Amino acid sequence: MSFKPKSASIVYYVSDIERTETFYNQTLGLGLERMEGAEPFWLQGSLEGGLELIFFQQEAVRGNTPAIIFTVPDGGIDDVVADLATNGVTIVTPVSEAPGGWSADFLDPDGFGIGLWQSEEFPRSLK
């Protein structure tokens, strides 16, 4: 498989997005930005080391959040998911539409969920 993650985000599902915004911006000083395109808005910010934190309001179930999401940098998310499946990886959510692009979810050998995200700017397949 040729996919080698170059960047990642940690995604949190939170029960109250405005409370989360206040805590992370005012208490921790992270400077998260409101992003539009999902209802309600989501929050996004980068740490100095390059790691992104993203917060969506939806049911916050322990064990499902936070989640690590690897970015597919140049397109080909369909190809990456097909390669994972060929290698026996359990695909939980096939490639589907996500804010600003495409996403898919799979499990590691211990059953931990991992996600992929790709910008809509790039083709879903490079083959």
C-alpha cells in the first residue's frame, strides 16, 4: 500500500458546541475558529506542532471520541480504502460525503476506530 499519512486531526464529538468553544478559546486560549457547512457550525484549530483539533456537536459517546483522522493529502481516498480492504482491514464506513470533502472509517487490529478525510479539491481515485 502506498498511503503514508502526513497529517492528522483529532476529532471530538461534543454535546454542547458553544460550551466547548468557550472552554477551549477562553480557558485554554487555543483560538478555535467557527467553520460553516454543518449544522450547527463546527470548531477547528491547529496547534503549533501541526496537529489539528476539530469539534462537532453530536452525541458524545465515550469510546467513539476523540477519534484520529488521517488526511489523504493528494486524492485517491477510494484507492486507499480499497487497499485497506484488500489487506483485511475492517471498513466501518465506506467513502462518503463529509464537510469539505470525503471521509471513511476503519478499525485497527484492536478495534480502535480510525478515519480518513480528503478534500473535495482532489479526485477520489488516482487510478
